Amino acid sequence: MPASPRSSRTQADAGSAESQADGSASVKSARRVLDILELLSANTDGLKFPQIADLLGVPKSSLHALLATLHARKWIGFDETSRTYRIGMRAWEAGQGYIKARDLALIADEHLHAARTELNETIQLGVLEGVEVLYIAKVDADRPFRLISRAGMRLPAWATGLGKVLLAYLPADELRRRMAGVEFEPFTSTTVTSLAQLERILEQIRADGIGRDEGEHTPFVYCVAAPVRDVSGTVVAAMSCCLPEPPERRPAGYAHIADVMARHAANLSKSLGFEGNGQVAAR
């Protein structure tokens, strides 16, 4: 018997929940798309159109359109012989993206702790998603200063040290495509306020191999970040050290902190199979 992701609710309950949550057609369609993906994920042998319609209680005309769109975008597959729908390649790729980030965090753990031990500062790891940096790992400093952040948090890439490092290694046309329409909200007095200013900063990051956050998103939080590369040399993540004051005021000084972060980011890159010297062209 086909497994339904909503088997604990009756179709009437589902319809009621839909109407109470949001009556808009666009939100209802999005909800139905997710229901279809969850249903097909739970039924790996595939389901025929009448089974999907019956299990989800979706009008056939709407279901035809949703399935056609999902099939065209490769989120679901369709077997002409058996007339069954199955979860598709794009769903698998999305899952691989999650696994990749999780595996990266696991591989990075020893390097994050090594940097924390050497500097006794909060160390973070992030990846780029659109124009946001997604934090995937964090090791806190062993002292009173604790940065209020967590794995899974997102911040505007252009207002963080991690994010600017990640943006720096995008091709110029890709950077402009992603930043098109972005409003440079001034979170603090030091926040980047234009694409032209950002591009100048990113050019400097490529020259130095280090990015900085001068309290640009959160006041009195300063970061020094370095790129992390995979086996191909592509910058896939960035590692940062976060401080409660400008790095120049720390006993070790900015140059030492930058050197330590560059070294541990390079060690993580080696763990990912990168064998170069870090001077790799933008992807």
C-alpha cells in the first residue's frame, strides 16, 4: 500500500489546514509541490497519477500542471511503460548538497578546533548560497566573549568577512548577476553600501587571500577570514576568526591572526584534496 506523508491526517483535515494557513493560490501550489515530493520520496517504487491524486486530494487539473512542471525541471521522473512517477534527479542533487555541507563540517571540525586552540577566539565555517553566507560550523572561544551565531544561520554575504571571501572568488559576471537588485542595507556605519565599493574590496581580498569584517553586520564584532578550496581549487567555503575588537588591538596583532587563519584554511583545503598553493583563479 502506498505510503502517504500525511497519513496521520484525513483529506478533510488537510484541506482545512490549507485554508486556515493561507488562502493564496501561490502558497497553496507551493504546499502541494512539497506534498508531491514528500509522497514520492516515501514511495520509491513510484506511483501512478490516480494514486497521487487520491492520496493528496489534489484536483486532477491542478495535479497535471504541477507534475508536468516538476517533471520538466527534473524534480520527478516519469516511466512511460509503467505510467508511474518517481522522485527525480534534482531532488537527489539537492540532497547531495545537504550531505556535502554536512560532510564538509565534519571534515573541518579538527581544523576549526586547531585554530581555536591557537588563537582562543571563536572560529566559524560558512558556504555561499545565493547572496547569503550559510554558517555550517562554529567553535566558541574558551572565554566570556561568545558570538551569538549558530550553524544554519544566514547573513548577507556582502556584510560579513566569510561572505566577502566567498563572493571574491566568483567570476565577475556571476557576481553581478547575483548582486543584481540587492539593496545594500546599512546595518552599521561600516557596512558596504554599493556594488562598486564591494568590487574594490573583493579585488583586495583576491590579492591578499584574506577578508575582513569591520563590524559591518554586527557592531563590535570583527572577523578575519580565509578561503577553503576543494580538490579542483574551487573556493567552496571560508573559515573566519571572530573578535570583540579590531584585530590590530589583539596582543598577537592582525598579521598573526591572518597568518593563522590562512594556514588552517589551507590545511582544511588539503583535507579536501587541494594540492596547490592557494593562488587559484576565480571559479
